[in-house]
Amino acid sequence: MRIHGALHLRGTSMMEVLMAVFLVASAATVMTVSMPVANVARSRANYLNKATSIAEKELEAIRGSGYSNCTASQLAYFGLIDSSTPVTTNTYSFTSTDSTSLDNVSKVLPNGTGTILLEQADLDLRRITVTVSWTERGSTRTYKLATLVANL
């Protein structure tokens, strides 16, 4: 009986080893398949963080200049937009305004562009909308941020 019991124990341990190998192989397969998805998500989050940072910096610089300086000519004078010539109605580019590599839209984001829309929202109130766009995996992504600047 003991011999039979010993054989039975060896069979059980072999089954346990096979089950452990199967579980490890399954876990390795799941990890291998999920890595490209994780890399894409990390890249997307990285670009969105950069776009958010650039838009916030630009918007705060414009807000800090005050109501009277929220005009195309003044923003161009302060170097916050590329030119006082609009790219479309009341919309100005700031794609190449910052010379540092950390804050320049065209250098930080793939095919990155930045625009500022200046609108007179009310008698003493201007609406500033900052848009940052870039190309990611063949499609255009956009991040917009807006604020109001009052004449106080």
C-alpha cells in the first residue's frame, strides 16, 4: 500500500508542477499582450500633459498681462503670439513664440500648433480661448482652455 501511496503522491506533485507552469505561462501571455496597450496609453497621457501645461502657461501669461493688453498688437509685442496678423477671424497663432524647447508647441508635440481666440464677451469682459493641437497615431488631438479677463 505504501508503494501505491508514494506513486500517488508523485503524480499529484507532477500535476501541481504542470498547473503552476500553465499559470505562469498564462500570466506571461497576458502581460505580453497588454504591454503595447500600456505604452500607447502612457504616450497619450504624456502628450496630453504637455498640451495642458503649454495651454495653462499661455493662458496665465495672457491673464497676467491684464485686460488692456488682451489685444493682438499687445500680445505680439509681449511675444505671446507669433504675429498680430490673425490666422482666422480673431484667432492668432502661438506655435513658435517660446524659444525654449520645453514650452514651444511645435517642438514638444508632434505637428503641434497653438492658437488663441480673442473675443469681446461683454462691455468690459474679454474671453480668451487657448487651443493646442497635435497629431497622434494618425489623428489630430486638441486641448482647449478658456478664461474671462475683466476690465477692473
